[in-house]
Amino acid sequence: MEASKLPCSFAPFPPSTLISRNRTKCHHSLSPGFWNYKDFIVQRLSLIYPSHFPSRNPKMQLIRNSSASVQPLTEDHHIEEKHEEGPTSGNSIRRRFLEFYAAKGHKILPSSSLVPDDPTVLLTIAGMLQFKPIFLGKVPRQVACATTSQKCIRTNDIENVGRTSRHHTFFEMLGNFSFGDYFKKEAIKWAWELSTIEYGLPSENLWISVYEDDEETYGIWHDEIGVPANRIKKMGEEDNFWTSGSTGPCGPCSEIYYDFHTERGFSNADLNDDTRFIEFYNLVFMQFNKKEDGSLEPLKQKNIDTGMGLERMARILQKVPNNYETDLIFPIIEKAAELASISYALTDDSSRTKLKVIGDHMRAIVYLLSDGVFPSNIGRGYIVRRLIRRAVRTGRLLGIKGDESGNLEGAFLPIIAEKVIDLSTEIDPDVKTRKTRILEELKREELRFIVTLERGEKLLDEMLDNALEYATLHKTTACLSGKDAFLLYDTYGFPVEITMEEADERGVSVNMSDFDVEMENQRRQSQAAHNTVKLTVENGSDLTQNVPDTEFIGYDTLYSNAVIKGILFGGKPVIEVPEGSEVEVLLDRTPFYAESGGQVGDRGLIKVNGGKTGITAVVEISDVQKSLGNIFVHKGTIKEGSVAVGGEVVAEVDAKLRQRAKVHHTATHLLQAALKKVIGQETSQAGSLVAFERLRFDFNFHRQLLDHELMKVEDLINEWIGDATPLQTEVMRIADAKKAGAIAMFGEKYGEEVRVVNVPGVSMELCGGTHVSNTSEIRGFKIISEQGISSGVRRIEAVAGDAFIEYVSDRDNYMKQLCSTLKVKAEEVPMRVSSLLEELRTTKNEVSAARAKTAVYKASVIANNAFHVGTSTKIRVLVEFMDDTDADSLKTAAEHLLDVLEDPAAIILGSSPGEDKVSLVAAFSPTVVTMGMQAGKFIGPIAKMCGGGGGGRPNFAQAGGRKPESLSSALEKARTDIVKVLSEKAS
């Protein structure tokens, strides 16, 4: 029985049973019915784990010979010891792909971060994303062709994870790229050579799809490669024409599919049939530019963009029924199964699906955390939080609780994450260096979510109670709204199936049509926000044909002569612009620093040199940005004269502002070094701002810094400033810089050569920013604030240099004013303030006590307005307005009335303690509560009428609002409702 013919739930052999480059087909002498279902499972496990599952059939043993065919053998054969890695391991497949294309002249480049330098997408979703500026012509190519193994995240099909054989959130995309070098013929030839010779796939198992109008590609496959016509499918634009959007680069694509069931023949073969075919290699021929009118014009530079799914190729070569059972993911699944005390092979399909979900999600979670994406409620942070919560909830459904040490309240995801980290070496070697940070953050988030999950369970109970109460009151069928079910699913991690089961047990249905609407809305938003790479040829790209890259000379001088190479007015190229206009000026060379690496752009002046007539125009520069690759855009206002292309100018940077930026940038480097010393080397930069007036530094850390830690950081930095250490800058190869221990700055992109800024003995970072020449120029450093900005990310704001002097001077003036007002010395201010606060507290308590007495007096007066409701049980009811009584006093009044009226009693009080303020209280005695009345649920709708809300315990609840004008009608409704409900319950 061939591997591809086994039931989908079985892998014939574990991923580590690898097949060598001689692709002899895998056969088993197992006839259908040889064993029954259970026997087959146990026999299969005995082949894989002989020490744990002794074989019932001693003649069935495995051997891996040099040709890697896997065959049943007789007793005189011996089982070879399994190798850790073979030619079809995931690592080997990746390595062979890269080496194959390196031998074809491609430069092997590293995977980019999962956090892309692209505002149009949240996460890296394709291998080509890092090359997008090259494809758009915004930056010149550094190499003619490249090959990569790119980490990718996609969540638009998250519901299919584990349910199909191929859907993932995290995956690796192997790719080869040509930037105007080779095109279709070479791309197709090499893809076929890689597939059939390097990987040894049988040619008869490979099918090809081409765009229906692309006869050139069809001809190459059929006439030159020799693929039979009956294995080439012409497909429409939806399947085989790649576009980046409504406009921009586009072109036909061709895909290679693997056929698991060649015995089904050619008739009616459907490449979209997942039970038979899997697409594993996509070749995009980027040859057109789609214009706004929909017409296509040939690109001057034709490019190649390809993608091969590593997990898919591993599935094919390792001969397993799905991507999850490859050696890339299966060890993670095995660890989860171990924690759940179940066997992947023996468990049911539902549990097996859950194990796949955990195996997939844990890869995504670990690599996202490693790349600095920490859980939050927005953007990328929400994605990793959602994945963590799905993994936790799925694990709990499998029965996983607690850690391996027996602590049932502990976290289990870090245990599984360690297996992911063990497998990470060749995917991303930095993951292991960040292990401690990853595991700590994962543990915190899991334990935090367990609390949320328990709150969600309580919320579901409340929702079901409300649905039943509403149905009883209105004599309808109890139904939980789709929005509530989606809230539980999206926020609290409840699978809707669990919500439906619990609701059904309580006799409540779930509005699934509304739930599906909410799901579809989220899916559309997810696809729109995260899974489309926009490649649009902008107007500015035409400018790059005439404007060269800007030569930056600002490291050495703040003044230079230059020539105007281009002018933009209103975003469009112009020749000349008059006085008073806001313009963007492009120079051939500039001393102005353009915003990057967190440092703001320089300010200053561009003066048009009229020769003998002197300065004829002045442009005041307020900002400088990089655009279209390495072109500096000087943004400013023409203060005098007019400015024209070709004019000779003098560019002058504001020296004082540049110095402030330099001081803050170097201080930022010292701050990161100090934080690593004080709170640990695991902390890393998560963002920064280097401005003229302050610096801001975001870093990964799980808690607020203590006062003594902040003081230690300040002391260290000021000590380094006092050491007067000269800075060293050097340009070197990036590999050499990393070996020397240089730290990469957050958000910065690097080429083959990088600039290293070194404060000897303190800090070494890759940085293109401007810096002081000696730490003594910083003069002083002071932290202004430290706060959390999202889960696991802290922010420090600080000042240095002139900004430090100004800050200290301002604070000194404030202190002098305070001393003058309080009539004390500076050192006596804290004690005097404490004394004043104590006096204020005492006075407020006295006022509150007086108000409470007044409220009790008013309550005693209105107690006579209580009336009786009910026949079998006489319940005293009081609904009254208490003028401007404040919320605390209103509460005191309600408690007093409960004592006066005695059980059973129901009291509803309202007041307007100020402009646009409403206070409400509901107080029910024990007998009323036992009748099923709940104060919190009763007062909520009443408060809504007043533009507010609230709640509380069954016996006592408070609420507020913003519409005093609606209070009278709200109290009237409260009177009507309480009388109606109590009359029914007490009759």
C-alpha cells in the first residue's frame, strides 16, 4: 500500500524516517484487511517505536538502504539506527534549495523579519516582500538574482489550520528571484531541474498550470521541457495571473503540482482537488505594468518571483499524508500529545486536529515573539495574542493543564515552545539567543489568559441567564445573540462549538447566522489588512529616471554647495516655484540628515546662489525624508524669491538642532547599554525616537522598572558621560560587524556594508545616525518618565544635553515657586505637601459624613412613601428621587431604608448630584433576591435611559448616567417594572 493511499489520519512512518536522493517508490506488502483497524495502529507504532510497542508480526521490520526504499523485510534483516537528518529532512530540503540556486549564480540572502519595513502589511506574508522596493524600481538592485528561505505569517485561513493537510499560519517560503536578469526560460528550466533531478520527484507525478493566454510559457513547458500536453492545464486569470492591486506590476504565473494518485489518469483531473494534488512551486513572471484604465504595458525590467512551500515539499519527499507529520512540525505535535497523555496515532480525528493546531500555532507564536511582536489588543500584537489564546484553549480542550512539575496552575505553552526553539537553528539562529525572553513572555500571557478564560466562562453563564430571563419576561424562545457568541470566541477564546454545547445544556439556542456575519466581517478585514502586498508604481517612480541618488555628506560637514535636481509642488514634479510656496527640493548632494533609524530629519536653509547678484532665494527646511530609495526630499517653504530646477544652492543645516539630535542619539545608545546591564541582556529595543527636544526608547520588558533601577540606569549613563570617551565609527561588512558584537538598531535596514558606532567598553551598534564625537558632549542625562505602552513593552522618555539643562532649569523654577507659595525650604516641601493632603482628607471625610447624615434624614422622611406589592407576600417598595444627593450618600440612604422598611423590601433611588450627572441605586432584601430578582440586572436598563450604565451584586447595585433630564422618566419606568415583576412573583 503506497503512502499516498493510506487513510489521511495515518503517516506511514515518522518524519525522521527519511528518503534519500534515489527516489525508489515506497511500497508495503499490506493487503487491505491484513489487520483490523486497531491492529494496524499498534503494528504501525511497533515499526516506529519498537521498544515501546513490540511488533505482533516479527517478519515486519524496516530498513533504510542507500536507495531509501522502505520495504517489509524478513527476519534475517536488521533495523538500521535512524539518522538525525537525511537528504529529505526539512533542513536538508531548505539547504539544497539555496545551494542549488547559489550554483546558478544567485546570492543567498537571509530571511527578513516577520515585522516588515512596509506600512501596507502588518506581517511578512511572502518571500518577495523584502524585494518590493527593487521590483518597484524605488531602489537599485544590489544583486542580479537572489535566493532566500523566508519566514512568513498568514492568518486569513486560520480556521482551516489543522483541518486540511496544507494550511498554516507560519510557514517557510523558499524562493528564487531575478531582478531583470533571467526570465521565463531559465526560471522554468531550473524549477524542473530542481524538482526532478535535485529532489528526484518522478516526472510522471508532476502537473503544470499556465495562464490561458500565455502561449510562450506553455511552449517552454511542452516543447523544451517535454511535459505532455495532458499534464499541462491552462487556467484563467483568477488562478494564474498575478496582480499586486488595481494598478502596478503584474504578470502570468505557472505552478507545479504533485500528483499523489497517478492511477486516476488524466480524464477530468482537477488541480484544485486537495485529495489528489498539491501545488508546491509557483513561478511569477512579472512582465507588465497594469495602468489605471486596465491596459497592460510591458515593464522595462522583467522580473522573476517564485515561491516553494518548504512544508509542502517536505510532505512530498518524506511521504507523509499532510504537512503536519513532517519533521518540521511533528516533534512539536508529539510534545503536545505527551502533555495531553494521548497518542497522536491512536487518538480520534478531533483530538488529532487539535494537536495540529497547537503544532502550527506554536511555531508562529515563537517566531513572532522572537522578532519583537508582543501580545496586545491592536495590530501585530493582537495577532500573536489571538494565536496564544487559541493554543491555550485548544490545549485545555485536550486536557492539558499545568506544567510538567505538577503545578496545575502553571503554564504549558513554554514547555512546547522549547521544542520549537530546539528546531529553530537553521530557520533563524537568533531564536535560541532570545529563548529566555520568549518563554517568560509566553508564560505571562498564558497565565494572564487563563484568568480571562475563567472570566469568559462566567460571562457565558451571565449571558445565558440573561437570555433565559428575557425569554421568560417576553414569552419567547431563549436565544444567545451571534454578537455575544462572537465576543466569547474572539475575546475569550471560546470555540463556538463549546458555546453551543453549553447553551444547549441550558436550553438556549445560538444565533449562528449572526455569528457567521461577524466571522465574515473579521475575515474580510484580516485579508484586507494582512494578506495583500501592494506593489503600486507611483508617480514619483518616473522621477527616479532623471534624479540620481542623493550623496549624503552630513557626517563631515553641515554646509555644502549643491545643485537642485528636482522640485515637487503638491506632490508633482515642476520646473519652478514662486515665493511663499511649500515645496520638496531634491539635491545632488546634501549635508541634511533624512529621517531614519528613529532620528528626525535636519532643519536649516537652502539658499539659491545667484552668482554676482548674491542670494536670490531662501527655502526654510522643516523636514527631510528619504524617498524612492536613497533620494533625500527636503521639505520646506520658500521665504524669499523663486526656486527652479538646475539652480546652484548652498545647503546649511541648523547646527544647534543637529547637535541636540546627535546628543540624544548617542544617549539612546547609552540607554540601551545601561538597561541591559541593570535589568538583563534579554531586553531589546522595540522602537525609538531621536528628536531635538527629547528622546524616546521602547524596549521589551515584562514589568515596570523600580525606582532604584531607574536611578541606576541614570547613574550609569551619567558616569559614562563623565568618562569623556571618544566615539569610534567604522564602515565594515555586516557579517564582520555582527561577529564583533554590534547590535542592530530597530527598524533599520542594512546592506552588505554597515556603519558601526562604537562607544568603547560600553556600546556597539549598527547605526546610520549622527552622533557626538565624545560622550562628554552629552553633558547630562535625565529620565522624564517610564511607562508601559503595550503588553511586554515599556517606554522611557529622557532628555540630554541642552534639553537636559532646560529641563533641570524649569524644574528648579517650579520648585522656587512652590517654596514661595508654601513658605518652606526646598527640602521641607515633601513634608508640607503630605501635611496639606492629610488636612484635605480629613476635611473631605467630615463633609462626606455630613452629607451621609443629611441623606439618612431625607431617607427617614421618604420612607413613609413606601407602598405594598403582592398578595401572598407583602413586599414594601420605594422608588424616589433624592435631589442632588451624591452617589456615596445615596448608597447610605438605600442601606438605611432597607433597615427601616425591613425584609421583604425593594428600593430604587435616583439623584442628580451635578450638571450632566445621574446617580442610581437598587437595593433588594434577601427575600426579594430569593424570588429571582437581581439588583445589578434590574438597574442596568434604567441607567441606559439616562445615558449611562452600571451593575453590582444581586442584593445591591449602583449606576450612573449623563442625562439628568431623563431621570424622571427612568424612575417612572423603574416603578412600573418593579411593580409588574414583584406582583407576578409574590401573588
